[in-house]
Amino acid sequence: MTISLHPLTLPAVLSPVLTPFTADGSPDAAKLLKQCKWLEANGVGQAIFGTNSEANSMSAPQKMATLTTLIEGGLNPEHLMPGTGATSIDATVNMTRHAVNHKCAGVLMLPPFYYKDVSDDGLFAYFSEVIQKVGSAALQIYIYNIPPVTKINLSLSLLERLAKEYPKTVVGMKDSSGDWAYTESVIKLLAPAGFRVYAGSEVFLMRALRAGGVGCISATANVNPKAIADLAAHWRESNADERQAGLDQIRGVFAKYQMIAGMKTAVAHFSKDPEWLKVRPPLMQLSADQQAQLLSELKQINFSMPGL
């Protein structure tokens, strides 16, 4: 099996960008554009409409309109990997085609996550139908594996089958299984042919890069972008493991809280913009006590978000 290598424009680190919302619950595209530009300035690409973006609390038209606004606002589509997976093939096709038409470097595609205990044949049929209906040689799919949320496990044989059948289209994955043995097995099996594996957390960044992965797409790249991007750029240096420990410490603070609400608390605090606290139901903001506790813990480790 040979996968055609494409010019690699996507950075080694991407952030599933937090989405700011307006009072009526729609995405605030202007505020999101500013946030994405801050991430870009810190060396991090933007996997907008990911889990931490509250993507599944938004409609397909909302996401497509927001993507258009971001690119018209000057965001570099070569550093964009919008999430386009949905339970509906029609919605997935529409969002994916829209991303391709806007020349995004890739799309991050969830499997259809409503039905459980589905077969590999069924999952293959889903991705295959999406690819056929989008019908573009420019399409670059990164499969999004997040079984703690989807309750769907993507087998090695399914990934190998997709990469073999669509070598120029199914070009990589984000693995948020949290199971390093699985991530490593995907890298060993498929990376030699050019398949690009991103770990789903910077906790696995050094392990992924040393094994032959390409980087990470991580929640806390929203709040600690420069340090994560710097480690990815200098992972062969002698202090890399020490740097990794520093990243782990910061993630450990946020991991004590609901991650999305916690990161929005940090962004709201450091940007001095309380509008950032808004999350969409069923998620809830952190309580005032939780917010104070999180900010206190961040202060203790001298955490900041310069330039926000």
C-alpha cells in the first residue's frame, strides 16, 4: 500500500478552537477570528469545529457561514482543518464540500456516532459515500477517533482499508482514544506509507513524534499554544522531556475541571472579556467558586496567555 504524499502545509500542532457565542447562542465569528489569529501567531493551526469547539451544538449552516467569515477575514486555509463529521451523510457532505471549496488543507471527520455496535463494513460505507458525493481530488480527510465520546472503536483493519481504497483522500487521523498502545499501533501500521497520525492530547506529543506521528491536535493548545508548538518544533533537543513535563503540568490543572468551560474561563480572564464564559447547553459554565479555584491554581504555576 502506498499513500501519495501531499505538500504538508498543516502545522504539527492544531487547536480544536473554542467557539465564542453571542447572547442568542450563535457563533461569534468576529471574536473567533481574533482567537484563531492569536493561535496562528503562536504557531498553532486551527481545527475549528472540533469537540472543544462545541461543534455538535452548532448546525451545519452555522459552521459553514462561520468558516466563510474566518477565511474572508484573512485566516490561512492551509492551516485549517475544520470538523465536518456528522451523523447525517448529507450534512457531512455539505460541510466537507464547503471546506474543500474554501481550500482548507484538510477536514477532521468523526464517524457517524449515533448508532452503536456498527460494523466495519457500515463505517466504511459511510466514509466511502461521503468521499464519492464530495467528488473532489482536493479532499484530504483526517479520521477523528474519539471512542470515549462516540462509543465507536475504529479498528486497524478499517483504517487500513480506507487508506488503501482512498490513498489520496484518507490521509491521516486524530486519535483521542487516550490509549497509547492503539495510537502507536496505527503509526506503526500506516505511517510508513505516509498516513499522518496526530495524537489527541499534548500529553502524548513526545511519544507520538518519536514513534513517527506528526504532532497533536489538543484541547489545551487553546490556552498554551506556544509552548506546545515549540516542543513540536524542538522535540529532538535534550530538554524535550523536561518541556513535556511542563505541558503535562498545565494540562493537569485544566483536567480537574470540565475542560471546555475551564479553558473558556481562562480565555475570559486573560482577554478581560466575560462573554467568553458562554457555553451551549447541555454544558454549563464553571461555578464562581470553580472559576476562582482554577484561576488561583493557574496563578500558582505562573500561567499566562500573552498577547491574547
